[in-house]
Amino acid sequence: MSIFVNAETRLVVQGITGRDGSFHARQMLEYGTQVVAGVTPGKGGQTFEGRVPVFHTVADAVKATDANTSVIYVPPALAAGAIAEAADAGIKFIVAITEGIPVLDMARVLPFVRERSCRLLGPNCPGLISPGSAKVGIIPGQICAPGRVGLVSRSGTLTYEVVNHLTRNGIGQSTCVGIGGDPLIGTNFIDVLRAFQDDPATDVIVMLGEIGGTDEQKAAEFVADYVRKPVVGFIAGQTAPKGRRMGHAGAIISGASGTAEEKLEAFRRAGIAVMQRPVDVVELVGAAKR
Amino acid sequence: MNLHEYQARDLLRTAGIPVPEGGVATSPDQVEAIARRLGGTVVVKAQVHAGGRGKAGGVKLARDPGEARKAGTAILGMQIKGLVVEKVLVVPAADIASESYLGLIMDRESQRPVFMVSAAGGVDIEEVAAKTPEKITRLPVDPRYGLLAHQALGLGLVLYQDFQQARAAAAIMQQLYGVFVANGASLAEINPLVTTAAGQVLALDAKISIDDNELDRRPDLAALRDESAEEPSEVAARKAGLSFIKLDGDVGCVVNGAGLAMATMDLVKFYGGQPANFLDIGGSSNPEKVVSALRIITADRNVKAILFNIFGGITRTDDVANGIVTATRQFKVDLPIVIRLTGTNEAEAFRILEAVGMRALSDMDEAVKQVVALARGAAAKGGAA
């Protein structure tokens, strides 16, 4: 078992003929993900890699292939429109990889997606992987292994660093989820924590946060109230100065709020085991499993 | 991207918001001429992207054109938080009866633009928010409908008991919302919004930040960027497609991914060092970016040692290795470099580096410990010499 994606996932890739879309569609196929369709307006009727049919619209793709999940690699100016199109076509889980979507576009499309009972992961995220069954996005498959640790993170490569430590030490993962570094995102820490708590295949949860905003503090409160599984946490950006945006649009300390200290304190209050360094995940997850 | 006050005022004025007359000057002559045109007492204000202008002496009152000229001479060319003042705004000193705060920000929590209004204006609103949050009224706006008339009037009545003034403030709020949406702002603020002795409602100072993600599709907004008001190394980094922030330490860091870049800085500190910068080379790597990154980092004289920390996913570690080799051929790097590479094409990357006598590590902690020791050793040697 796992959360959000599994062997039943039937994936449509929006932007499959683009540079990033085609590269990652190939990687997902190689991993064994059921990539059932691609969408690029104007290229309907083509076939990708000799086996994946390409359609003009997501609606056409869903009708022909029963796709239930979408992943988006279209350029930022068109990405919010692509999200809305997938939601309108009845897709229930959308993963937006695209970086650089204007925030006002997201503010408009998020309620549109929710009204259609659809879950959006991202944007500006690495996607997710349920090792051994499905990879949707760009997380390298070879650094993951099937197992019982659920991981949720704001970032991409920091996730790889931590997952790599786990896998090398024989600790596999149920699902690794990157929620994205933008200020407005579709799925937050709490959504993923709830799913891991309810997932019988997950025993321990790892949460990788960063400076900026209050999502980690709220997640910590949720852990205290609702999560009965052990949680291990990390906050990146302890050395970040105030008022400067650290790459991610959301990673900015404004005023007294959003600092690493504030977040770590919230973690400790909630009984979350705090990692000082990425490598500490091995020992803390090991201790939690015992 | 932050706009200067004078640029923000122009956007407000274009939208119909009442803003006092004024002018922008780059020389004391121009300051004097504007003061003469405006007549009466004026305020001369430094146009830099730094808080605390007033405390730094960058805002001066002048009673006549002669005093204005003197104020201009004093402020133009002065440094505020390391930034040289190249422009001043000259505005008439308003006859203020009351000051309020009016702000519109993109709020992460409600995922909507949120209006914040407070009768406690003219001061640091973050301080008000932290100490007396009850003095701020918040209203999330549904971006599909915008700020509705009754909502605006409700907020206006929070600020003013006088109905005409409340209605004037409501009109300004709807116009401010229009400016926010039309320009892809992440923040638009009028502080203070004042009433004059004659009862007029005016926007006295304005601050607007544009969402960086809008700039690609809005060249008109991108053109408002003032590079002279930014750290030169950060301008160079942006042009090279790098995300860079200069810090005060001596360990230069080149990392792929923002989260890992922050975690790397933290680990440098953990092992007793001080990071010299935040630098994210981004996802799809090309060797050129690595060359630019090395140029920017080596230009900082505080840097004693350089760390590469690359976890290859989309980023190919062989591209990064090629970039390091190219850079060290193009210009002499006198500083010790510690390279940590792992992930996509790492065997090839190690081979490329070994061919030129460089060595890479695969463990992040080991690499950070080494670079911190090298920086410390160099600092000790420098101190003895």
C-alpha cells in the first residue's frame, strides 16, 4: 500500500512532447508507471515512444484511456490553465511540476480545482513516488526502495539527500511526496500527514520543512492532535537571513514569523524527533521503528 | 521584485488614487526646481530598497527651495545599508489630520489576496501585527469576484467615522485591488493613508512588490527593475539564471535545489563554519551556469574555500563536473574547492574530475567538514600574515 499513487494509477502526461515532459515520461515508463496517455494541443493522433497515444485535450485522453491521474510539465504561463483543464476532465489527482507559475494564477485555479473534488499536488514540486509501484514526477527512482517510511517534503534535492540515506541503510519507503516550494500550493503537510496516518502500510513519517510561513507549525499541531505514528522532522534554513527569499518563493522569513527556531520549537512541542542534519534521519527513524 | 516608492506612486496615480503631486530628481538642481514648482514645505525622500530610510537620514523636511537643494545634496550619493542613493522623490509636506494603514498581500493561508486595514498607520505595521493584532482588520478577497463594493465600504468604515471619508477610502481600496491584480503584485501597501485638515483622503507613501513569476510575461513591469539598487553580485547571478544571496561568511556554496542549498548552509554552520552565500544553480544544469556561479563566488573577497554540493536528479553531475573544469581553465581559482557529487551520471563525473587531478566526494557531511577546515586554515594563515 501507499498514498495517492500506486499500481492502479493511470497517468496522463500534459506536455508530453516538450523537452521536460518527454524526458520524464520516458523515465516514468521505465520505472513501470502506467503512462496511458499524453496531451499536447495540436499533436493529437501522434504516438509517444511507440506506445503512448497523444491527444489534443485531457478530456479526449480520459475518454479514450480512463486516465485517473495527471502530471503537468507545461510552461508556467499555461500551467494554471492546464491544471483547470485536467480538473474539468474529471481527473481526481493532479501533480504540477512546473516552476514559476504566477501566484495570482494559482489563487484563481485552486478554488476551481477544489470545487471539482480534485486533489492538486504542487506546483513547483518534484512529484511523488510509491517505490516499486508508481512514480509520478521527477524523483529519481533508483534512490528509493519499497518499505514502510512515509516522507513528505517541501523541496526536491533535499528529499533525495534524505531518501538516499534511508535507502542505503536498508530503510524503504511507502511513498515520498514533494509538496512544493511555492506560497500557494494544492496539498499541504497536513493533507499528507493525514493520508500517512490512515495508510496501513506506513509506520513512521518523515517531514522535511523549511523557513517561511506557518505550515510547519500548523502541521506540528496536527501531529500532536491526530497523528499516532512516530514523526521525524527537519527544518532547512536555520542560517537564512530575514527578509530574503531563499530560492523557493515561499522560503522567506517575514518579521518575526517563519523562522527555523519557531518551527523547531513547534516540532519539539508536538513530540516530533528533530534532525539536526539530513544524515540523522537514519538513527531517528531507526529509533522510532523500535 | 520591489518597486521604488515613486514607481508605486505612479501606478496608484494611473489607477485614479489621489496621490500628492511630486517629482523625481537625480541632482540637487532638480530637487530645487521641483521644490520651487510645488511651493511651500517639501519632503525629500531617498529612493532605495532598504527599510529604515528615515532613521538613516534619507528623509528630510525642507521649508524652501534652498533648503530642499541642501537636503538633496545631503541625500543624493549617501549610502543606506550599503546602497548608494541615486534618486530622490520630492513631495509637498502634507497637512496631516490622521494616518491609517492600508495593505493588500497574497496570503498563503487563505490562498487569497487579503486586505489589512488599521487606523494605527504610519508606523511599522509588522510591529502592530505582532503586538496588537486586534488593531488590524483582515478581509480575504475571492479573486474570482474581486473586492465587492459593500466589502470596501465596510473596511472604509473601520478607518473613518465620517461617511464621506469612509467612502473615499473604499474607492481607494477598490482601485488598489485593481492595481494589485493588473500588475501581478504580491504586496501593495499604502502607509500612511492620510486625511488632511481639509478632510481629503490621500495616499502619502506606497510600497508595491511584483511577483517575480509575472516578469516573464510582463516586460513592461520587468523594465521597472532598478539594478543600481541591488547588490551587484545578485544582479549578475540573476542574469546567469542562478538564485543567489550574499551572506557574511567565508565558505562559498554552490548547490542544486533551494532546500538542499539551505540545508548545506546549515550544515556548514553545524560544523563550525560560516556560509558566504546561498546559491541554487537550479534544475536543468548546463556547464555555463557552473562557470557563472564560480565567477560570482570568487569575486567575493571574504570567501576562503568553496563547496560544491550536487545531488543529481534532473541535474547531471557530469555537466557540473564539466563546468568546474571549464571554469578553472577560463580563469584561475586560487581558492581550495571541495566537490561533493552524487546521483545521475556520477561515475562519469568522477572520471572527468580525476582526469584533471581533481577529486570528488560522495558524502555531504564529509565534504562540509573538509571545506570548513580549509576555510578555517586559510583564515588562520591570512591572520598571521
